[in-house]
Amino acid sequence: MSYAHLDAYSRTLRGAHEAAVTGEAWPAGPRRLITASWRRSMEAGIDPESRAAPLVFDQTHIDDVRQAHPLQPLLSMLAQTLTQMADESAHIMIVTDADGRILWRDGNHGIMRTADQVGLADGHHWAEGSVGTNGIGTALATRRPVHVYSEEHLLRVLHVWSCSSAPIVDPDTDQVLGCVDVSGTAPSLHPATVALVAATARLAETQLALRMHERDELLRRRYEALRSRPGILLSTTGRILAGDPSGALGRRIPLPVTGERLILADGRVAQLEPFSDGFLLRASISSAPPPTLRLTFLGEGMPIATVGERQIQLSLRHAEILALLALHPRGLTAEQLSFHLYGDDGNPVTIRAEIHRLRSQLDGTIGAKPYHLNSPTEADFLEIRHLLSTASPEALARAYTGPLLPRSESPEIRRERDELEVQVRSSLLRRGSPDDLWTYAQTTNGRDDPLVLERIASTLTPTDHRAAAAQARLNTLT
């Protein structure tokens, strides 16, 4: 882009930026990538007049964080690739963690002194949720290399800066490990810098893949040296390295969050034990079926989960999660669970924390990626679904003890609860005997249902105490 085009684009950006921060529509503005980032940033409550990125790691702790980070062994390679160019061209080179916190910085000393003023320095947080649109935060948010030019930044104080950034993705887990960035004052940083930064990130990923394969090979050699091979060899992240020649278990085993026991996709129970720098999944897998999970969620009582012979009282939120997983046997992601529970206001981070607590209560019952129930599952509300089409009204009336999780405000559970209530009531009114209707009249909604009470009062003999009770209830309703 020529300087004339840059000047014209800057003028357009300035007008769009003023409109964006005041909530007005703008007829022309930045490219789609930046527009989407501005919207995310404004929705996160970023103040365009903020002066610097927040400091989240002080100097007494950042060394420990650096040493523990998986990119630390690659720092020398990253520095050799970018630092000399950054120093000579009045730029700085930055490496962050996956959350956009700066772990390393090097380059031109004069630019680094200027960068200190806006927190473009070790220990400061550059995620979009902290400082709005910027190369580091937007690259991490989109998982792609980006160049953010001058007025494309949401913070006005950053309009003298431009930056090219690229995420570094772990070839083992496909999780973002961090970001590599080159930043400089706006006129000095050419947009083509993003290609160099992207190539550097790919080089880092190649090095990570080579190191991963070297570790795998060393682990396999130690495994092959065993006189007997009593299990399936796993990496520390659950990748299957040896011991499953048929490939029946796939490429990866989801490792348990706590404990050594896990349930495989086919329902078999397995034991996990440390081996060298990995794990052994014991080949002597128990043929005993996993314990059945029973959910008692109908009616006004405390929701109960029973695992084998162990009975657990659940909080409403944990009961809602288990109900949703039972209703979706193929599984749900944290984002889907969050939407079903909270609607558009949900937060997947909250769901992950709740799942972690649930797993500690129901060992081996909940699988991941997506979240699903590992154990055979029985639930009173699922039984009602089955009885509606297959059983007698008498069996349906006995099994239906009240609404599904009546205190739940989850949109999905409310929909299921209302559907079950309507279907049970309609079925009993259509086919049920007075005895069946009286059983239903003991539930929360049946207790004050005028049509149900009228049917009971009119079909039972006047001397039947149930007819008298139904008529008394009717009298209180009128």
C-alpha cells in the first residue's frame, strides 16, 4: 500500500473510529477483520481512552512463568530470526503466552523506551479483552496472522503504533501456546512484515513438532525395552503411541481430570498409570460394565444422582448439566451447554468449572470433547418419554411424580419440562382412569388442574373420599 493510499485509509479510519466509540454507524470503515475486532472490544467494555495495557506479572514472578512456558526452549531461535531485523529497523520483537501476556521482548532500545509508556513490555496483558484491537490480541482471538495498522487500534494512544503478529499452535494438542509479534511506530512497519512473522510462527511449530516426535520415539524405545508390554502407551497428552495395532481406540484417549480410572468410548473401564514421561493404559481392562448412572429429577424433591449403589444429592446447576447431557447423548460442547443453561448471557468458562466439580463427585461418569455421559444412564424423565408411547396410563401415572427440575430456569429444560407436562396430562385425560387421574392430581401441576379435578369428581362415586377431595379443591379455585 502506497503512502498516499495509507493517508487516505488513515482518514477513513479516523472517521470510522470516532463513529465506533460514540455508537454511531459509519458509512465507510476498516476491513472486516478490524470491524469484527472493534465490536468484540466494545462489547467487552474497553475504554478507547485507556492509556496502557495492564500489568499482570511483576518482575518477581515473571521469570518463573517464562521458565515454565513451553515456548521457552524456542526463544533463542525466535530471537535469532526476528530480533536483528527488529533492532536495525527500529522495531521490537515480542513473545506472549496464550492469553496475550508478554513474556519476552527485545529489539531497538529507543522503541522499547517508547513502548514502556503504553505497557508494550514484559508482564503486560495484550488480549483484546484488556486493550481492545491490537496485533497480539486479535491474532490470538482469530488464530491467524494479522497486521494491525495505526488507527485500526481501538485505543487512541496506540494510533502511532503498527504491529504484525501470528499465533503459535501446539502441534500435539492444537491449542494456542502464544503469539510472536513485531511492533513499531506506524510509518516504519511495512504490512509485509506479517508474512515474516507468520513464517517465524510456522518455524516454531515445526520445531515443536520435531521435539514432540523425538520425545515420542524415546518413549517408544523405553516401552519396547520392556520384557512384557502390559498396556497401551500414551503420551502425556493422551496420544496413543504403541500397543493398539488395530487402531480401535483412535489417535487419542481423553485423560481423566483426577484419579487413574477412566472409561473408554466403548464402555470398558481402564486403569492409567505413569510410565517414564508418559502413561500406560493397562491392557488388562476390566470386562465388568461401568456402573449405571440413575437420575431422579422429577418432582419437588432434591435432585439425586445414583452411581452404582452410591447416592449423591446434587445442586440445581449440576442437575441441569446432567439433564442436558442425558437429553443429548451425542454430547455437548461447553459453548452449547452454556447456551442451553443461560441463553446468550452464558459463559463457557463457568460451565467448564462446574463440569470439573461434577467430575470430582461422579468419577468416570462424564467424558469430554464434547462433554457426554460415559456410563449407561437411566433417568425418570427419560422413562416418561418412553412410557408415553409404550405403556398403560396406570404405569405413566405412577412414574410421573411431578415436573422436571421445577426450579430450573434453563431455556432447554423449561421446554422439556413443559412438553412432558402437556403430554402426560393429555394422555391421562384421554386414556386414564379416575385412579390414574387421582395419582396425577397429587403432582404440583395436577393438584390445582380444574379439568382433571372435574373429571375425578364427576366419574367417582359421591361416597369416594377422592371425589370429595377433588370437589373441595375445585371450590377453592372458583
